[in-house]
Amino acid sequence: MPESAARQGLVVALQANYGWVELDQSGPEGCRRLLCTRRTRLAKSGQIICVGDRVRVEGIDWIAGRGAVAAVEPRSVLLARPPVANVSLVVVVVALAEPALDPLQLSRFLLTAEATGQAVLLVLAKADLLPEAAVAAWLERVAAWGYRAVPVSTRTGRGLDALRERLSRPGLAVISGPSGVGKSSLLNALKPDLDLRVASVSGRLQRGRHTTRHVELFALAPGALVADSPGFNRPELPGDPARLARLFPEVRRALERAECRFSNCLHRGEPGCAVGCDWERHGWYAEWVGDLRERAARADAPGVSQGPGEASLRRRGDRLEPRLDQQWRQPSRRSQRQQAWREGRDDQDGGQP
Ligand SMILES: Nc1nc2c(ncn2[C@@H]2O[C@H](COP(=O)(O)OP(=O)(O)OP(=O)(O)O)[C@@H](O)[C@H]2O)c(=O)[nH]1
Ligand SMILES: [Mg+2]
Ligand SMILES: [Zn+2]
């Protein structure tokens, strides 16, 4: 097998035991994308690989377009779910209708996004399904939470230019939200040649059908990557009660203006609290912070901060890694060939690169 030196690249998709890595520089014959396993050494160390990770690929077979991930560069940021590394923008997408917008669910998505410490953009999709007054009421409501949301519709084209402009800036954006809200439809509208699979919502509650199955990165403009992701319905709350408050823009805004009397104030009506209780989401915040404190008190190691999204992350040494259903392993050559063949077919069927 003709092999060559190691190359650096970016993990753009993961499927069960394999990942697609886009190399920084093309190899012979312009080969840019490699189907990669991961080195046994890496697998044994328990190192998880996420879409968005920068990796070193070794053992490249340019003819077969294969390689093996040998090392993962330290990641700057990690979104817990969907697991995506090195994100610079989290785009939370919810539908204004079909499925109906649930403000509690939306808040959970926003908290997960805020826990990355990166920019958060809220998109209200399917704006064509509600009367304008109802759309305006939602915009006003989330504005009070601290979000200038973008109403969009793939049917009327509303908001698409604004969204395209924002997503064409350099960086890595991830689209996250419940199933069936129109995440993949939005990306198709922004870039029709993506041709991502979409499916209608179903049932009385007009729920999504979990059409998108894997996280995958696409380039909307040079240097501007965006990840589509599988929808899910109930994001876990970030785990640390002491850090929960600052994931609410309302709290951050209040604390910019004044300080609470006690530095460990939990903003639940304590004397001298600068945040106060006079904001719409305060009731949810107070309930969640109570839940998290109870959970922390029950935990084996009290005081050990578990960081954001504890249920979907696990701690390895001093780093957090997402729990994934399936991890990469190094299969036999025969099953590798079979799998590669299947992957190739899946790609054609799914119409995705
Ligand atoms: N009325 C209306 N329907 C839309 C709009 N955008 C998407 N849809 C419909 O919503 C349904 C779900 O769209 P998808 O793009 O598959 O949703 P998704 O968020 O990617 O769902 P998952 O992949 O399951 O997470 C499809 O039937 C789309 O045609 C919109 O702007 N208006
Ligand atoms: Mg989808
Ligand atoms: Zn306070």
C-alpha cells in the first residue's frame, strides 16, 4: 500500500466507527477527504473524536482515500450535545409552529448553547405559519430574555439573507434544536446544492421524525463552516448550580450594572441580590438551580463541579468529553472494506458528500 507522511485535517462527519477528515491541503490527484479509522493507541487511551476536532492523520492510502487518525489537537470549546468541538457560534433553531414553540424547551437549548461561552443566535423558524402579531409577540418575549431572534421561513424566504450573512462569517457554527423544526431545510435554503434530507412532521403534536442522523459540517463560504445536527427534544441542564445563573443573559445584564451583597448569591431572593426576581424566566431558573443543588448534594463527590451538560459529558482527567453511543474502534481489514463499501453507498443514497 502506498503510504505517505502525516497530514493535518478537520473531522467533518462521524458515522459509527468511521470519520471523514478534510485535509488542510489536498494530496495526490487532489484527494482532500479521507475516510478514517482511529489508531488503536488513540482508541485505547479513550480519546473521543468529535466533529470539529483538528486531527493528525497517518497511514494515508491515497488511492483508497483512507487513513487513520493518530492524534487530536486540544479543543478550545465543546458543545455537549450535539457533540461538536471548536464551535464559535451556536445557532438554536426552534419552530414558531409545527411543532409548537415550547419556551421551557427553548430555554434548555439556550442554556446548553450559552454553556459553550460562545456567541448564541436564536432563529425562529416557520414564520409563515403564524400571524404576524404572534410572531412579533414571540420576538418581544425572547428580546426580554436577551435574544434578538431572527424570524425565518423557507417558504417565503423571510430572514434567509440575514442568516446567510451571519453564517458566512469565518468560524464554525452549529445548528441545534428539536427535531422537525426545519434545521436541514434552512441549510438547503441557504445552499441548495447541499440537498440534505428533510421530512414532514407527524402526529397530533406535529413532532419531527429524527430525519438527520449524524452531525456533519458543510462550508457555506470559504472558512465559514456550519454543522447540521440531529434534532432532540430535551437538552440536559448544565450541571453546576453556581454557574447556571450566568447562562441567562438577564442575569449577566443585571450583574453588569450592580453586584449582589454576597459573592455566592444564588439570586433567589437573597437580601441585597442585584438580579432580583422580576424577570420572566426567574421561576424556571429558581426551580432548576434547586434541582441542580439537590443533585449535587446527592452526588458521591460533593463539591466536584461537573461542568456543562454533565449527563452527556464525562470527565477524563481535566477534560470533558461527550458520551457517544458508539465509539470508533479499529475493525478487521475485511470488515473495514465491507463497511467502507456500505458507507459509500449510504453517501450516494443520502446525497451527502
Ligand atoms: N411551513 C413551513 N414548513 C417548513 C419550513 N421549513 C421547513 N419546513 C418543514 O418542516 C419539516 C421538517 O423539516 P426538516 O428540515 O427535516 O427538520 P429538521 O429540524 O432538520 O429535523 P431533524 O433532522 O429531524 O432534526 C419538513 O416537512 C419541512 O418541509 C418553513 O419555513 N415553513
Ligand atoms: Mg434535519
Ligand atoms: Zn444575587
